[in-house]
Amino acid sequence: MSLEAIPVEPTSTKLGSNFEAVFDSAEIGWTKPNARAFQHVLDSLQLAPREVFFTDDSARKLIGAETLGIPIHHFTVVTALRDALTQ
């Protein structure tokens, strides 16, 4: 079983309070890079692909988001991510 399919409590990582919504692959039924996972998030938030941003340290996991037209960033270092977020 993929570790991405194991439910995680956002409060256990202290990340949940930083986001309006958190989507858990184990709950929605699709994992990255499946485009359906990203489409589920877009539909749930009623947002267009250009209104969100996705970053991951695995280039393979960016494919589904990119297919839908979501702006992506392959994370390698924090400074590059900061630059990508300001573009």
C-alpha cells in the first residue's frame, strides 16, 4: 500500500491550521499523479486550474496537475519555491 493512501490527521503535522482545506488521498480515493485527485480538489473548492498552485519534490507527481493546466513547480530548494510563488 502506498503511504499516500494512509490517512493523516492534519493537526498531527500542525499544517492544518495554515490552510482553508486539506485533501487526504486516503479519503478522496485518488493519489498523485492521477489527474482525478487534482480535479477533485478543483471541483471541491470551485476553482479553475489557474487559480491554484502545486509543488512537489517528485517530478512524476506533477504530471496530473500539469495535464489539467495547474501551475506547477518541481521543488528542490526553498529559494526557488519562493521565486515560483511570486511569479
